[in-house]
Amino acid sequence: MKARLGGKDGSVLLLVVIITSVFIILGIGFMSAAMQELKTGKASENIDYAYLAAESGVERTFDQLKQLCDQPATSNKGTYNPGDLDSYSRQIVTYLDGQITKDPVLIDVADTGKTNEATFTVGSIKYVEKSAVLKSQTELTMKIGVTSVGQLTKGINNSGNKSVYAEKNFTIKLPLRFDLNGAIYAIGDLLSNGSNTTITGDVNVLGTTPYSPAGSNQEQYGGIYAKNASTLDIDGNAYTRSFIRAGAYNPSDDNSTIYIHKDAVAQCLQIFGGKDKIAVFRDAFTFDDLEVDGINSILAVNRNYFGLSSGNGLHHDDSSAIVNAAPVHFPDYMTEAMNSRIVVNGAVMVNGGTFKLASDGSALGVIEDASLATSSDGTPYYKSWNYSDSEIKSDWQGYKESLEANYKDGSNNQQLFGYGNIFQRYTPIMNPTKNDIDNWLSNITSKTDNKFNYDPTKIYGFCNRAFASNNKIFFMENGDQTNAGITGLPSDFTKNFSPDNIKIDDYTFSGVKMDWNTFWAPIYNLDGNDTWWTKFRGGSPLLTHDNINGKEIVNNDVGAPQKLEDLKTMIKPLTEIFATRDYNYGSNVIADTGYSAIGNSTTVFQALCNSFDDLGLDREHNIINLRMMGATGDLGGIKCYSDPTKSIYDDCADNGAYYLIVNDDPKVTITVNGKFNGLIFSMGQVKIAGGADITGSIIASGAANGKSFADVNADGILNSPKINGNADALEDGTNAAVYITGNAKITFNGKDPLLNGIEASCGKDIRDKLEGFISK
């Protein structure tokens, strides 16, 4: 019995041992599997951390590259050639690559507060080929690729060499550039007051502006300005971001004339005084208007006029038109006002319109693109239109229909005329002399009865609404081409009128001359069908009305409107050598931010000043640094090294030597009253007195209250000349960078002769000194 019982107990014990063993084995297996899964999970996590480290390396490198690219010095680490952006970009990226550390960097990717969680190492930094694009006159965008390798080593878990590559666009500030290729460069105005002066070479001026251009106070603009019986003869191109203007704002006879032998590019061409004239021998381009507010005056363009701004709502200075407003400004001198003329011989391309203005200067509504349509007594039609101001603001079509009906009315007291504008009644004079232009102006003046040998039935060109000209009203019909009074461009438009100062590649001095034929080809091939007509006008219908905001909307994506916008983009930089200027619009109010400096916190002008100043004073070699001479005040007699009793002008007249005069003190005014060869650079004003005969170039900022107009504030805005109501500083020459007070002659003899003359006389090649500023 006992033996049987003992045997049973042994079997149970054996079973317990077996079951326990199985559980132990299973437990060990599960534990092993769990440990393996834990190990695998940890390794995977570490791999993720390694990739995170690599990604962090890319992001941190991108941040460092952004900071480096924002530094102006970066752009000077390569040789900038606008024609080879890829080569320049590769040089910049090579420099950037050398600035980034390649040592392993500890990083806490797990956010444990420890710095030894992982490392990243920056590998290659490369330029992505063919990605460089000129973003603006001053900036280039390029794509840079960055490779970063992440690694995490922790105990037995080693996850390394996890590589990440990414690309990102970066903006590079282009090197400051300046092409010394003109007679005068100025930030303040070029003012000719009672002088007869010939300037051979281009003139480039930023010019005086009002504090706010929201109103219509155009008499507060400067730029290239002639007054008080001046004759300013510019044998070259005239560029200004402000106005080309003649005469002060009053009806008195001013008798000033501005001749521009090549092209005029400006915010506006404007005549204010009596018996003033502006004559452009080739083409005129404006961002605002052609405008005459003076009596017995003529504004004449021998070839084509391009009004480049399409308008922004009802803002005055961002809409191009042709405005002969003499009858509006001087109703008490109606006969004399009706004798004022705006004459364009070639194509008339107008992208904006004229506004009806309230007494405070605010715009109420759009009227003609070339005004003024007047009744026989000279009263502008928009003033007598029997609609309310709110209706003219919201209903161009109603105004047009009323205008058209009254134009067709045959009664003497109702029929409308376009007295003041004369379009395509003269054939453009090819390669005119000054004598040819004078004869033409005399012929215009003699036609007080508006009788001309040629009276076109249609006008070739473009506008958005209508032209009042040639004693008629020409409408840009919403219908087909046949019914329009303005008919597009003739097929041979480009034959003789290709400009030589616009380059295909914007923002560069080395670009190829624009192919005028190719530029206009999409819109000037007249085939007479409605498809072409629709395309030329910018879509159909041409005008779409927005009754809520009172705006006429033009499709600027196609046709002539788009081409004029393209042309504005290409030609505007010609007026912005030292700074750019744009308007901010909001709630129909314009907040003028002033001239924004090109080149971040400095300007091309200041960079030039620093380079010239570094040349020091070397009187024996004709380098005159006025600060180092202790010069102060108004300097009419800068002494030469050879004879301290003579002025520098006398000495130059004796030996024909070239001089480099550098003035970095805005309180110093340089007066030239005799012969001078060379280059004058001044942070203050340069006065040109009677008898001045300059061969070379003048670069001047002008100054007021002891501060140069080239100074830049913390926001990158120039201390440019501005008028706040009182225009005395404009009229008395305070705002002038170059102030001409007597008969004089300024001749730019070419960049190479000028720089060669300076090198021969001064013993220094300022091309090398100014590399990066003066184009070679």
C-alpha cells in the first residue's frame, strides 16, 4: 500500500517538473524575444535619431547660409558677370562652403537635456546648376544643396552615416554697380536757373518729390528743371525718377527751353510756366504723364510716347495719361492757355487715364486718356458734364456716351474739340539737328488757328478709353477695329524707332540691345480681324466695370497693356541708379516710403565715396581730397599744387591735365567757373557758374541742413530731397545737387577717355580701385 502510494507521488512530482520546465523554457523564449524586440526597437529609434540629427544639420546649415547671404560682403566673394550667373553663383557657394564648419556637432535630438545624444556632420554644399535667376536690379536667387550626415553612438547601439540631402532657394545681394557713362549723376535736382547750358552726354537724376504724392501738387516735384529764361540743351538721354520740367507754377512768361537729343525717361514731363518748351528728339517714356499746365507753351515728342503705368484704382501718380490742363489751371488766361500744345509725331501708347479731380486733389473718376475734351470756349467737358461726381466715378460708359454725343453735335456751343493735343500731324524727323527741331517748334507755334497740312482720320497707338486731339475725339471702341478711332500699331512701326538704351536682360549694363521688332511682334501685325484686335487691346471686353469700388479694370496679361508693363519693368531701372522708389497704396491713400537705398545699409553712392576717399590727397598727382585739405564752406577757388595763387580751373586750362576732386563733406559746396578736366565727386552741391567748361563727369548728391541726400536711415531710406508744402527749397536751388547759374558747357568725352585722362594725370587707374562699382 505504501509502495503504491509512493509511486503516485513520484508521478505528480515529475509532471510538476515537466510543466515548470516548459514554462521556464517558454519564459526564457518570450524574454529573449522581448529583449530582441526591445533591442531592435532601440536600434530603429537610434536610426530615426540619426536621421533627425542629419535633418537638423541641414536646417541649421540653411540658417547659417541665410545669415551669410544677407551680408553684403558675401556678394563680393565672387566676380560678378551678369552674362554668366552660374559662374558667379558657383564662386559664391564655394565661399559659403568654406564658412560652414565641417566638424561633428553634438545635438540633443531626443530632447533629454543632454548634448551627447547624437551628432551631425555637414558634408557637401553645392550650387544647383542653372538655378540662378535675377530677381531684381539688386538681388539674385540661387538654389543651394546641402548634405548632412547624422550619427548616434550609445552603448552597443551604433547608428551612423545616415545621410540627408535637401535644396533651398537663397537670395544674394548683388555687388554694388555703377556705370560711369554720363555727364551728370545726381540724387538732388539738376536745376538750370537763368543759364544757357549745353550738356553733351547722358544726365541721370533722382530728384525732389513731395512728402506724399497722394494729391496733385505736381509743382513740388523737381528732377531736371529749367527756369527763368534758361536753355538746357542735353545732347544725350535724360533720366529722372522725378520730373523733367520747365517753368515755375505761375502764368508769367518764363521762356525756358529743354532740348533732349535722345530719349526722355521720367516720372513725368511737365511744363508749368508761360512760353516754355520741352522738345524730345526721339522717344519719351513716363511712369506718370505728359502734362502742360502753363500758357503759350509746347511739349513736343518727335517720335513715340509711351505712358507706362496702367493705374492703381484712382491714384494720381500711378496712371499715365496726356494732360493739357492749361485751361483748367489758368481760366483767366484762356486765350493763352488754348495756345499750349502737346505734340507727338509717332505712336501714342497710353496705359492709364486722366482723372476728374475734386478741389482737394482727390480723384473722383476716370475721363479721357488724353485730355482735355473742351467746348469751343475752352471749358473742359468733364467740368460741365451734367452727371454727379459719384456717377463719373462709377460710370465711364455713361461719360463716354455723353462725350461722344456732344462731340457729334454740330451746334457751335456744344461741339467738343481736342484743341491742346496734336498727334501724328507731323512726320517724325529722322536724326534731327537742333535747327530742325527749332523750325518744327516754330511751325507749331504759328498754327494758332489749328490748321495743319495733315489731319489723320485715325490715330495709331493704344489707350483704354479716348484721345482728345487734332480738334477731334478718338475713341478706343469696345467694338471691332474698323470702328475704332485708335487702331493699334502699323506693321512697320519698329523700322526706324528701335531704342539703343534698353537691354534684353534687365538690370544689367552688359546686356544685348533689345530687339524692338521681336518685342512688339505679338501685337503690331495688323491682319484686320477681330481676334487680333481683341488680343491687342488686352482682351474682350477691354473694360470691365467694378461698380463697388468704382474702378475700370483692364486685362494686363496680354496685348498692348502687358507690353507696356513689360517695357516699364525694363526701363525703370535706368532712372534708379542710386536708389529705387515705389508707392504704397491703401484705402486710396499713397504713403510714399521715399527712395530705398540700393545695397542694404549703404548705397552705390556711398560706396563710391568710400573708394574715392581711400585714394587720399595727392596734390602732386592732381587728386584733390577736400576734407584732407581742411576745406569748408563754399569753395569757388580750389588751389592747385603748382601755383597756390591760381584756382584749379586756371591750372587745368593751362596744361590740359585731368583732376579727381573728392568731397565727402555735405557742408562743402564746389563752384566751377572755368576750365576743368576730370571727375568731380561730391556729397554736397556742385555749382556751375558762368564760364564753366567741364570735360568729364559730375557725380553729386546734394545736401540740405548739413546732411547729404545720400545718407541712409536704419530702414534703408535715403535722406532724399522732399517738399512738404513750401517749395522754396526746390525753387531757390537748395535741393539741387548740380545748380547751374550761368552759361556753361559740360562735355562727357566717354568713359575710357575720362578714366585714361585721370590715370595719366593722377598716376592711378581708378578702374581697379573701383572694381565692382564701375563696369569694365
